[in-house]
Amino acid sequence: MYSATFIFRKKQFDEEFHQLDQAIAEVARHSDGYLGEESWEDPATGRIANVYYWSSEVGLQALMRHPEHLRAKAAQGRWLDGYQVIVSQVLRTYGDGTLPHVVHNRPA
């Protein structure tokens, strides 16, 4: 399994940002091997993290090459006050079973 974590601080979002963000989310959700996503916000730092999960690297790479994603990346300075992307191969996930997780809620 792979994850891509997009960490950023926001500036001012406009209508174009929201439309592009929705388009990219739809592309991700329909990409090969997509498993789910979750978001986190740290009020102390103003950072937001969106984490996407895939069963393989194929869907993640397809998203990164998609024209809408490339368009957003080129314009990110208008909407973001810095960003970082962390792509990881997930070795395992576990817990006590009381917290549902997007990866565990998908059909096998």
C-alpha cells in the first residue's frame, strides 16, 4: 500500500481553487487502486494534511501526471503559503479495532 500526504498552509482560496480541488479529488477517487483519504488540521501551526491511500503506486502516479493536478501545482503559490508532499510505502496498519480507518473499510 502507498500513501501520499499533502501538507500545506493556506492563503486565500477562491472559486477556481475550490473547483480545481474538487476535480483533483474526483480524479484521485477514480484512480486505479484508490483506497481512501483523510484530512487533518493543526490549529497551532495552521497546517493542513490530506492523506490519500492506494493499493499500488500506479494510481498515485496517474494522479500526479493528470492535467488538473499539474495545473494546480503550477498555480499553488496563489492559494498556498508553502507545501510539502510525502509519498510513502505503508508496511502495515494496525490498531485495537475501535477506530475505523479508510483503508480497513474498503472491500478486499
